[in-house]
Amino acid sequence: MDFLTLENVSKSYGEKILFENLNLQISKGQKIALVAKNGSGKTTLLRVIAGTEAPEGENSSILLRKGIRVGYLPQEPEFYETHTILEAVFDSDNEMIQAIKAYEEAMLWPDKGDLLQKAMATMDDLKAWDFEAKIREILQKLNITRFDQRVKTLSGGQRKRLALAKLIIDEPEFLILDEPTNHLDLDMIEWLEGYLQQPGITLFMVTHDRYFLERVCNQIIELDNKQLYRYQGNYSEYLEKRALRLENEALEYEKDKKLFGKELEWIRRMPQARTTKAKSRVDAFQDIKEKVANKRVDQEIQIEIKGQRLGKKILELHNISKSYGDLKILEGFSYKFQKQERVGIVGPNGVGKSTFLKLLTQEERVDSGKVVAGENTVFGIYSQEGLQLREDQRVIEVVRDIAEYIPLAKGQKLTAPQALERFLFPRAQQQVYVSQLSGGERRRLFLLTVLMRNPNFLILDEPTNDLDIVTLNILEEFLLEYPGCILIVSHDRYFIDKIATHLFIFEGNGKIRDFNGDYTEYREWQKEQEKEKRKQEKAEQAKVAAATKATSDDKPGLTYEQRKELAKLEKEISRLEEEKAKLSEQFNDADITPERITSLSKELAALNEKIEDREMKWMSLADQA
């Protein structure tokens, strides 16, 4: 069953053509990722498919199957600024979601018991309790807890998580996601990965998370040179098949080139009088000439920076501590960095990872302890906030403000324009204003400005955001050969696995664990620890159950779990009886209307039915006892 069909879809901005005459079909159950270099039009194509931008082309059409529920997650989600988180999450026409919204609102006003009773009755009627539990799990996993907080107070990352939560709660059949892992911590990403792997979900997304591509997707589509290329399989299979395609294209180009040379020689020798056969050959020559002239030229970022030598003392942390009120970031942490260390920093959002980096560079002061940097240590800081620049400044001016040239190995130098060219800023684009750069271009420029200072200790805070996969691979190769120290905060598991040799695990409450291994090894270790913990908890529960059974004389026929159920039923029946009494008392109101009597009668009947159900269960357990 086809969910989406694109035919002859094109899009351009001014003279820049992003793609033309694209054809694409997405069927039920397919999980497709779109990959391309920055600036190729990935986000634009997603907007066209989602209907937020119009396609171009006289014969273009976008057909979406009627009746399917579509969910779209843009890179920059929009909400009503005055809405609370609760209002934003439950902004839906779904009857069950509206019932849960009423219940959650009633829970915020415990003094208005009538609202709560009414909301609970509606939840019972719609059998919405299981769905409510699922929503709570989704919000908890995405760390959304303050329902009364206004949207206008949220950060960009919080907005992205809020939009993702709303999308999942609406349970669309067809998901269109633009960089869904941005602003999520590692636990959130792994939970989302598991959610998207469900067979009932059809998916079309843009992401640079290569583990996502590996584990979630069953097809990858590449937007390259304005055209789409489709590959069956996950990321590993895509890399193999793409390499084969480029190899075949190169062989075909060489054949065309030889044929072009041969035909060019014939054209030069050909007499002026042309037969029909000769004219046909001339036309074929023009086709070959165009193919050779339009040969693809793959531009890749080139990183060649000479790092300064490190001294014996690099960076030492002596018993440092830092807190903000009750929030402990660090408590008594000590460490001495060695040459060529590559450390990954892992922990949930809000635990203090970025603050830790600022303490190392003494951008922020520690509460106690001492941070000592070596005399030769030069930090290169790639911050999560990105490059803070004047929007009216030209790209070349940004680089020249730092240096006119960059020192390379063996005494060579690179001028500012040459350095920009190696970071995919051709001479014409070097005259462009900063305000005209895309997110990925700003990130590339930021990376260049960091490396131009010739650092020997790189501190990278979320360096993979907005970078395409090609640039990420080149950055990784550079970092693997980099002679200095590297400290990385990243939610990109593939990136950390490839670069880091050990991890600082932020466990909360000021505790940091130094784990000797990469992120995948840490997760395996963590799962073993959780498994062992559950095993111990079960053993403790078994001991308690055995002891309770041995000493219990009043209910010898019941198991431990059954006795818990019996006690729970007794409390619930007592609560329901209290509700019934309050409800019955309302019939005594002298001003009661016939409509109200009808409504109360329905509520009372539902309550009696619930009480009877609980009493039957209680009697069944009591008989066993």
C-alpha cells in the first residue's frame, strides 16, 4: 500500500536548483532515511512532502493516501507561545487525548474534587487509562515534567523534545522527521530508536545519527547532484552499494572520455558536406560532450592543521567541586590529563556536562579545589551555542579577524582564502554575509575558526549537530590523527565510539565515573549491572515472600501477590463507597434539575457497577483464603 507518491517534483531558490523532476514512492512499513550533503535540499524536500512548502514544475504532483494520519517534526518546531506544556502536548482533536488532558488539568487542582471525579469517569468510559500510562511514559522518557510551564520559557532543545512527545502521543501512521535526535540525550535516543523500530510505523527522516541509520532504517535514499538514488538495506549496506555506484560512474566516465576524444578527432576531420548518417553522429557527439562536461566533482572538506606541542603538564584537576544551589555538578573530582587522551563525556541533559567544560577552561570558577593548565596548553573550544558573530560581517572577514594565515606541517602556510576553500567556501561565497549562511555552513565556519588558533587541546561540545555524514567522516579521520588531547560531549554514539578511548560518565549528584572503554562497551556493562540488580531484587522479594508465607496464619491459602491484591481491593472499595455517598447526597439538593438527575443517575450506575466488580474480585480472593 503506497502512503506517498511524488512525481516530477522540483525546487529551486533563485538560480540555485536543489532538485528537479524527483520521483519517489513510500509504502506502508518502510523506514527510509534521506542522506545528502549540507545545502543539497534535504530539509526542503521534507517540507514539500509534509505540505509546508509548495513543489515546482508544471507536471509535479504529491499524492498522499486518504485517511492516514501524518506526523511531521520540523527542525524548528512552532507552538503557541502562551500555551502551557500541557496545552501544547494535548493540542489534538483525538477524543481520548482530550479526556486525558482534562484528567491531567484536574490533577493540577486537587481542591476541585468534582472536576477530578468527572474526568475520571470520562477516562473510565473511554477506557483511556492504559493510554494515559503510555503518555506518561513518553513524557518521562523525554524529560517533560512541568506541565504548567509556558512554551515561551522553553529552550530550543526543550521545544524539540516537546514537539517529539506531541508527535508520538498523536500516534500517526506515517512519520516525517527532520533530525529527531538533535537535543536528545543518549538514553532518550536509545528509547526513540526502540520506538521507531516498531513494525506498524512508516518512516521518512533526515538524520546524521549513523547508528539510527544502521538499526532503524530498511532503505536509504541519497539526494545527490539534484537526483535521488535508492538503496535497499541499512547504513552499512548503503556505504557498500554507494561505493559500487560511484565506481561504476567513474568507469563509465572514462569510457565516455575515450569516446569523446575519438569522436572529437572525427569531427575535426569530417568534411563540411554532411550526410544524414554523419549528422546523427554529430548529435551523438554533442550528447557525449555534455556528459563529459557535466562530470560530478565531489568536494570534501580538507582539514590540515598543525597542532602546537604539549608540555609535560597538560591539565590537572585537584579535588574540584561545583554546585548551583541544590544541584551538584561536581564533588571532589580529581584527574590529570595525559598526552593524546581522547575522552568522551556521557550523561543525561541538565547534569552539568557543558558546565564541566567551562570549569576546565576557567570560563566559570570552581567552588573549591584547583584547575591547573600547563604553560603550553592552548584550548580550542567548539561550544554548543555555536559561533557568535555579527550578521553583517562577511565570511572572509570572520577568518581574517583571527589570522591572515594558518601554519601547516613542514613550515608551510595556508592563507585565509585558501583555508576557507578547504572548508568548502569558494571565493565567491567568502564574500557572503554571515546572515546568509545555513546551519551547516555556520558550523563549518565555526570549526575552521577554532582550528585556526592552532590548539593542542580540543574541547568539542556537540560538534556533530548540523554536519552532514561526509563532513562527519572527514572530521573523525582528522581527530584520529590529531596529536593533542580531545574532550568530547556528544549525543552521537557512533562519533564517540570512533573517537573516545575512555569516558567520563556523569551519574548525577556530583559523581563522575571514569569508564575504560567506548560508549557501546559502557552500555553493555550498564545492562549487565542492571541485570544483576534485578536479579538481587528478585532474590530479596523471594526471601520476603517466603518469610511472609511462613508467618502468615490469617490467609494461608493466598500467595504474597494475592494478599497485596486483596489489600489493594479493600482500599479501593472503601474509596469507591465514599464517592458513592457523596454522589447520592447530591440527589437531596432542592434545586436539582431533571438533566442533573439524569447525569447523576448515570454516574451512580457506573459507580455501582465498578463497586460490584471490585467486590466480586475481593470475594473470590477471600474464598481462597
